[in-house]
Amino acid sequence: MRDATKEAIARRLKEARKLSGLSQAHVAELIELQRPAISEIESGNRTVSADELARFASIYDVSVVWLLGKVEDEVDLRDEKLQLAARELKKLSGDDLTRLLRILATLKEAE
């Protein structure tokens, strides 16, 4: 993987995680990796497999193409609703956040 692509993936993964209001530990649990692996991925020191990239995209509700840095931002980081949602998500316990993410995944599948 080219360094520029690896850096774009690392930057976008970190950005998407923060916008989602998730900790590295919680993402690690959802993806079934150790927390240090998430840190290594977000710093660009670890390559992400195609399967992992797909799981990240699903958790963060972004496209793989966006994570690869091939398209412009899909969200407006200045959106007040998005900022409010991120703040509220940070207040949830790990178990509550996991339940909420499962509910959201179910709703998305029902579309």
C-alpha cells in the first residue's frame, strides 16, 4: 500500500471514530482487535486488511472509498447536529453504545 494511501486511511479512520464518539477501546471490541492495533492503524503504522476496512466503514457508516481518501468528505464537520450527536454518544456507557450501534445497524438493514 502506498504511503499516501496508508496515511489517508489512517487520518480518515481516526476522524470517523472521533465523529462517531467512539473510543479506540470500543472500536477494538466491535472489530475484534486489541486497542493497540486501533492505535497503530490510526497512526499509519499498521496496514488495514480489506475485511477490517469494510468493518470500519460499517461501524462508522461511511464508504470504503471515503476511507481510502478517494472522495471528498461525506459529512460537514461543522454540522451542529453532528457535533451534538457526537457529544451525546460520548456520554453513553460501552454496553449502551454497543446496543445503540446494533439498533442502528438493524434500522439500516431494514431500509
